[in-house]
Amino acid sequence: MFLSVFDMFKVGIGPSSSHTMGPMVAAARFLDMMRASPFAFHGVKGSLHGSLAFTGVGHATDRATILGLAGFVPDSYDNDKAEAALTAIHATHTVTPEGLPVLAFDPRRDLIFDYDHALPGHANGMILMATDAQGDVILRQVFYSVGGGFVLTEEELAQGKDSNDGPPVPYPFKSAAEMLEMAAASGKSIAQMKRANEIARGCEVSFAKGTARLWEVMNNCIERGLATDGILPGGLNVRRRAKGIHDALVAERGMNLNAPHTINDWMSVYAMAVNEENAAGGQVVTAPTNGAAGTLPAVLRYYLDHVPGAAPSHVEDFLLTAAAIGGLVKYNASISGAEAGCQAEVGSAAAMAAAGLCAVMGGTPEQVENAAEIALEHHLGMTCDPVKGLVQVPCIERNGLAAIKAVSAASLALRGDGKHFVPLDAVIETMRQTGADMHEKYKETSLGGLAVNVPNC
């Protein structure tokens, strides 16, 4: 099993990796199918199903799909160009993707929110279609946005989770138990094994540049969030809080009056800064999703700014270790809130962050596995019930609390010798089972929980 660091961490846009980035990626893939087809196309249309329908407006799924059909992709997204394109599309009822003719597309008529017909493969389903001059469908593809910006066609989903295309990797662990066995046999850390796998699939120089860019985008996102105030879009009138909290924390520095627990505020504010940026549609890195994008950067920033002896040279090891844990969770369970609730998103993020922090603070592979286990175990059963379908309440604060849990989990693991009662594999399987048993109204549909018990306007 191999999932790259660049699969687990993708540069994209908010507010949701599964509901915003995924549909945009799916639309881009559909355009590629059209370009490779011998047919003469006249128009495009689509339908959104399941969670993509129920919370699609709040997650800007319609906007993302429209822009995807116009040729936009998350990693090179330009907001000014996107706004201009949307204005033109609504005025002309056409899209003009590169390499294809002008295509008829009226967003109000040709993109349907289908609340009545869920697709069988995953809660986040969508159908894209291309038509001829008579309006008949001549190309059709079902896509599933399975979390973290990952997109599969219905055929790919049916083939299973591990297509694993590419050359073999030296440490192909599919479970935490296998990971620990390989670490013991090789004498390597989890980061060293993960790096060897990455290099086996690509260039060492480009890998180093890629990981450096990931942290640069994460940290820039924190800085933008700490410097920006105002009201978040979407209609809930949620006020940005990160800037005010950060300004107060900076003002209190050096006063020798702060309680020890103030460090929790620093962890929280870093995470909240990211998730406020995400809620505003800014550039973020999935870690492993957009809804959970603040937890891991907050823990890494906490390490660099607040832990004695921390060094930027350890950032790559942090990301490698975190990606190894995230890959295990995705492969054996889920990182999708629509599939397994928020335990799959923020819970996974906390496990990844705890593992990364434990590793760069000198933890053994056994301690790293223990840190991930503690963090994930104490998110089991967490529901995904965003108010009004927006990635704001409870998501923003939730990332801050998850960062605190991640640091606590790493610290507890480092206090032990790596031996513990509950293995990480058991917690991952429990999370999968819990997600399967969880009622659909608690899985990113905004039909239950906080979404129906607090005012939505």
C-alpha cells in the first residue's frame, strides 16, 4: 500500500476538500474524458447527490463544479479569474474550457441538487454528462469524492482501495502492526521508511521541494488568518476570532503573569487561523481534509515556535510521519466526514499531528504509534453536523481542541516506552465500524446534531 505525502497533503481551496476540491477535480477529470473522446460535444450538465446535495450550497459545491467545468483546478486556483469566469458563465450560459468547443451550460438549469436519489458507492456522489447538439447525453460519468480531495469514478471505486499503480516501494506496510515490524527489522524510523517509499516513486529533489512548499502554504495560511478579521461568508455572521486572540497573546508576552494553560490558546489560535481562512475560501492544505486543515499545521507551528530545541529541518520528518499514519487511516477506514463523521476528519488529523510531533521530539516508532492511537481513540464517535452546511460551527474551534489533544497525546506517549493496551489498528477498525453504524444525519448532511439545534440564521 502506498499513499504519497502529496496525496495526503494537497494544496487547494476552502471550504471543503470533499465538497469543494473534490467536485472541482471531478469536473477537470470529466473535461479530460471529453478531450479524449471522438464525439462532438455541444453542452454539459450534472447532478449532485447525497451529502454533496444536502450541504453543497454551504460548502460551495455548486460553485466548485461550475468552475471545474470551466477548466479551473484547486492547486492553481486564482480567485479573481474565478469571479470573472462565474460572471461570464451566468451571463452567457456557456463554459469555455481549454481544448474544447464553447459548451452550453446554464448553472440554474444544468446543475441539479438531487436530494432524493443517493448514489450507491459513497455519500459524496455526482454525475457529469456531456450532450450533443440535440441535447442527448453522449458521455456520462459517475464520480465519488471520497474525502481529502480524492476522487474516484464508480469503476475505480469498484476495483477496490489499493490499485497501487507504480513501481514497488521498499516498505509497503498496510497496517500499523506491519509498520512497526518493518521499522524493527530495518532499524529505520517511520519517517525514514516513508521517505524511502517516496523516493522509490519519484525524484528526491522534487520531493524535498514539494514538502517545503507544503509547509510554506500551511504557514502562510496561519499568518493570513492571524492578520485578518471580519465576518465569515455564508450567512451565519460568524466573526473571525484568531486575529483578536493572537493580538492579545502577543501583548501578554513577557508579563510573567500568564497561567501555564495559556499555551493551549497558542495552539488553538494557530488552528483557528487556518480554519477561518478555509471557511473564507482561502488557500489551504488538506491535512488530511479541509475541514480538519488547521490541526496539523497548528501542532507543527507550536513545535517550531514554542518547543526548546525545535528545528525547521525536522519539518519534513513531521510531515512524513503524519502522512504514514494518515495513509493507514484512509486505507483501512476513512478520512471522509460524509462517510464516517468528524472522527474521520478531525480525529485522523489529531492522530497524524500527534504522530508527527512525537517523532520530531525523539519518539521511537512504538511511541509514535502510541501517540496516534491515543489521539484517534479520544475522537471516536465524533459526529459531523455543520450548522447550515458551513465549515464554521463547530469546525473552527474543533480544530483548536484537536491540536491540544494531539500535543497531549504525543506527550503521554513520550512519557511511556511505547507499550500500551490498545493498538492503533484496533482504533482505526473501531472508527470504521463506528462510522458504518453512525446515523446518516450525523455524517455531513446537516440533518442532525448541532445543525438542527442552534439558530441557522
